[in-house]
Amino acid sequence: MSTTTDVPYRLEFSVEVPGSPERVWQAVATARGMSAWFLPTEMEEREGGTLHFSMGPEMGSDGRVTGWDPPRRIAYEEDWAALMGKDPDALSPLTSEFLVEARSGGTCVVRVTSSGFGTGAAWESEWWEDMGSSWRPFFDNLRLYLAHFPGQEATQLEAAAVHPGDAGALWSTLRDALGLGEEGATVEVRGATGTVERVGERQALVRLTAPVPGMLSVFTYGEGNGTALAGVRAYLFSADAADHVRREQPAWQAWLQELSVPA
């Protein structure tokens, strides 16, 4: 007997970004573009094409492109049930749509809608709320990417460590340890210099200038069971970025694991 998936979930927001519709389309509707501000992405860039977002070692989300109208609209759906380890009948596909609208002055508005149907279980509401708070900061990445690195290919660095306690306390520790100031502040973060572009709730975004130009996202979130995760994700834009990542990723990983969180 299948479960009726009749509880609607919907997340909707918009962001204004610099660039022509064609430039913005490249960022939101190609594997190269998505990988430069979101997650490592594989995509067949056409309606009906396959899609894969990498979320870490042996973890990812699979889907397919359901709408393709360059440079105006892309839509895709992901297998929400598989992603959450649930019965396929319990959850509909997770559908996302990006609409690109040109504005005067060389900017575009990107309207983002994500929706799905579920059974109404408590964990679904929590997951949906978490998705909103974790997904929106990526669009600060998008704005920064289009302002400073449009069209460039990114090399990603990612590291994370789990600590006992809650995400708020871990964030305070992480922010203090890295010396992150207020928005607009010039900072040195473990040997890299940059500018703090945004500080949000348990996350910050730094535009890196040296030794490798790029963007650094720093964040924490609750894992449940009395633990929280501290993570960094960098998008680096230079010919020697891969060498930098090979050298720095293990160092970041060790540094995050050694963070001392007050009891």
C-alpha cells in the first residue's frame, strides 16, 4: 500500500546578480557554472539530461533536467526519497526552477523555487527548514562569482569535522579562531588574505585575494544527537588552484578537527 504524498512544501526567493542573461545562464544552467558557486555538478545540458550534485565522499543527489529554455528558465528534479533514504512512495521528486529576468543597468534577477510533496512527518518539516537556511547562502556565492569571477572554472576545496555540542557555540569558536570580522573587514584566514563579504547565522563568506583568488564559505550546522559540524568550502580560480588544494585541504581538515570547543 503506497503512502499518499499530499503535504506541499515550497521554498521561494529571488536574488539580484550582475551580468547579462547569457552570463547568468552560464552560471546557473551548466555544470561548469554550478560547480563554481554551488556543489560539484555533472549535467547533461538539455531537457531530459541527467544531473548529479556531489555532496561529499560517496554522497550525492541524482536527478534530471525537466525544463530547458536558454537563457531564461531551467528546471530539474531530484530523487528526494533516495536522498533521504525513504520509501519512494513517501516523497515526490524535489523540483527546482530558476528563472532569469533581465533588469536595466546590467543586472538580472534570479527567481528560485523549490517544491515537493511529502507525508507530513516532523522530520520533513525540519529538513525543509534546514534546506532553506543552508541553500540561500549559496546565492551569495552566486552573486560574488558573477561580480568577480564570471565564466571562470573553479577548483573546490572542502573540509569538515564534527564536534560535540550545538552549532551556535561551535560557530562562535570557529569565527573567533579564524579572526573573522564584520562585513567589509580585511582578514587573514590561515595564511590567506581576503575581505569578509557576508556574515549570516552560523556562516560567513570571504572573497579571497591571495595566495589564490576565490571565495571561502565557512559554516556550522547541527548534526543532531548533541553534535555539530564545522565546515569550509572554497572555490578557487587560478591555474595553480589544484596544487593549492592538494596542499591545503589536509591542513584545513586537521585544523577543523583540532578546534577546541568550550564545554
